[in-house]
Amino acid sequence: MDFINNTLAVFPALLVAVPVVVQLALGAMVLALVLGLLIALARISSIKILRGIATFYLEVIRGTPLLVQLVYIFFVLPSIGVEIEPVPAGILGLGLNYAAYLSEVFRSAILSVEHGQTEAALSLGYTPTKTLWKVVIPQSFVVSMGPIGNYFIAMIKDTALTSVIAVTEILKTANILNSQTFQTTAIYTAAAILYLIISLPLSRVVVVLERKARSSG
Amino acid sequence: MADDTIINVRDVHKTFVSETKRPLWSRLTGRAHVQKRVEVLKGVDLTVHRGETVAILGSSGSGKSTLLRCINKLETIEAGRIYVNGHLIGYEEKDGELISEKASITAKKRTDIGMVFQQFNLFLNKTALGNVMAPLRDVKKMSATAAREIAIPTLELVGLGDKMENYPSKLSGGQKQRVAIARALAMEPSVMLFDEPTSALDPELVGEVLAVIKKIAQQGTTMVIVTHEMQFAREIADRIVVMDQGVIVEQGPPEAIFTRPQHPKTKALLSRSGMIPRESTDS
């Protein structure tokens, strides 16, 4: 019983870190969505240089660990004069990383919109650009909802990595508490449960979104 | 060129090039790809006049669908000229050479050409009404009210006044195709192109679509129909055009084509579809 009581007692101290996690996840997600869409468009562009840049970006991001990318932004960039506060650095690192993965979601969603609709739009006098924005992208967003939701949940869990760049999110807060009280079991159990409490309802939402996307298709 | 010419196709050539990768060893020693070239249009001339209904018949691979798709630049051409309402489609002419024009200019010319596809190609995220309103709003920049005032009567014209709020997934194939016709028609194009409009439909749904096409033909809409429905073509068309292997082999009024076909390919086509008795001289 002691264990349960101790774990419950730690919660209030950890809850303080939840707004930081929300800030990180939402900020990084907005960045990832915008940049991800741009990368996806570059990847399907007819301009070879754009395709090359986007593919290079994708390979670099996917070929290196997120943890290394965060460390790089926070500890290496200052050496060339770019100093970023921990939370913005976390948002930047997570956002740049997830943009690469989301771009693949967008790209396949864009390609999944049947070519016939594109031809129909062109035949009705839509320009290629207008066809993309008015016909293809709105539909690919619907298809992307489920995968985007799943990446969002993954990102919330990955905010824990920003603890190494001095962001006082849940894990960092737990580390600090642990160094003060040494209630290791209670503290990290509470931290794990807190992540579960955040991500479980969200994954239910994703299931609903996926069902919606399927029925509208 | 007479004043009432809507479509003027002059000596159009079109080649499809498909590239296949050669086996690894051949790639190491030579070119990586081998090109396969198929000439699908070998110099086609066609004139369509205002108010005329022209049906293009031909076996599959004859180039009839490609010709239709070239008319609104869904396919590029290598040589020749295509004019719709006097505008050269898809290209600028400079010193006798064809230069690709800006996409926005092609788009503008396309608003004058309606097209109906075999696979309907409705916008799946929009209702029947939304599909008809979309190009009026997005291309013609109409207000929602103005677009609705055109879209509703057009949907009623194709007999879908009671299905306007349905999404494509809740429509039958015949209903989808009628929405597609309404969507193209609402733009008030100078000409409507139909690319095998009933080929993807269950047999019991073909009739309702053909009835709608017939109705708008009788209203004086200029149209070109690529079809396999011989009987329908005979009923509705002012002129039948028969294509084979990339050229027009014969054209004329339906009665002449169906009762006194001249070209052996026409005879073969008609006898295959049971429109005329099979002749032993067919090759």
C-alpha cells in the first residue's frame, strides 16, 4: 500500500510539467505539419532541385537519431553563434524530425487521391496549382488524419528526450525529484502512468478519426 | 473555315512512349532504358460544327479516346493543330513551331470544353451539389449563391433534384455519371466531350445516362461522343466518325454509315457489334 500511496503523492509535483509537454507537442506538431506538407510538395514537384533537397533532408533526418538531433541543436549550434532556449530548441528538434515522417504521410495521401479527379479538375479549367490545393490536398488531409494522430501520440512520448537538453518536462522533473527524495520506484512509476493518462485517450480519438476517414472514402 | 466551326483538328500526330528498364547486364554495357514507341494518332483531321453531335466509333486501340483527350490537352501532341472556338489548344505558335503555353492559359481555354469521363471522376469529398458548384466557385469565381442558382437547375435537368445532398459513395454509377455531366454542363462550355460515358456502368444503368445525353444533345449542345453503344450513336449522332489504328477511315451521316459502310474496317466493326450481317469478305 505504501507504494501506491507514494506514487499518488508524487503526481502533483509531476503535473507541473504537463503544460511544458503540451507546449512542446503542439508547437512541434504545427511546425511538423507545415514543413511536412512543404517537403511532400517538393518531393512530388516537377523541379528536380526541389526534389533533391527534399530527399536529402528526408534521408538525413531519418538516418540519424532524434536524440542526436536535439543534442546537436542545443549544444552544437551555439558554437556557430545560434543559441536557442531549451523549450524552443525542443520544439525545433521535434518539429524538424517529425516533418520528415509526416511528409511521407502527406506524399502517399496525395498520391492516393485518384488521378481521375485531377484530370476532371483540369478539364473543368482548374490550373494545376488550383487542382492541388482545391481538390487533392483537402482529400489527402482526410486520409492523413489517422497517421497524423498516431505520430502526434508518438511525439508526446518523444518529448521525454528533450530532458537531455534541459527542458523541464515530465522526465526531467522526475529526475530532479528523484535526486531530492530517492523515491525512485514511486517517481518513475508515476511518470510512466502520467504518459499513459495522456496518450490513451488520444489513441481512442485516433481510432475514431481513422474510422471517419474510411467511411468518407 | 466556316464561322460555326467549334472544333478544328488538323493533321494531329500523337505517339506514346513507354520506357522499360533493360536487364542489369545490358544496363552496364549500354543504355539503361529501352523506349517503346506507339503512334496512336497518325494525322487526324476532324471538324465539328456548332450544334452538331458527332459520335466516334472504333475498336479499342483505334485512338478515339486519345483524340478526345488531345482536344482539351489532357494529352500532348507532337504535330498538328487543334482549335476550339478558334483558339489553338495547349500551345502557342511561333514561326510555325508549337511551343507549350502557360498552364493558366490552357486552363482558361479548357473552361470552354466540358468533358465527361468513363470513370465519372467525381470529387469524393463533395456532395452532388458540391461537385457541380465547385468549378463555378473555384474557376468562375462565383459567389455561393450564384453557383447554387446554376447548379440546382442543372442537377434537376439530369434528374437528380432529389439527390443533391448525397455524397458520391451514396450514388449509383448512373447517378454519378449524371452528376459528372451536370458538373461539366454547368460551366456552359461550347462543346461537351464524352469519353465512353457508359462503359463503366452496369447494363441496367446505361439507359438513364444515355437518356440524359440525348436530352442535352436535343437542346443544341455541341458534342463529341466516343462510345461503343452503336445503336445509341445511330439514334443521336448527326455524323458518325470511324477510327482505326490512329486514322479516321470513314465518316458520314449515321444512315449512310450503318446501311452502306464503305471501308472494310467499318464493316468489320459494325458486324462485330451485330449492327450489320457478318460478311464473308471481312478480313
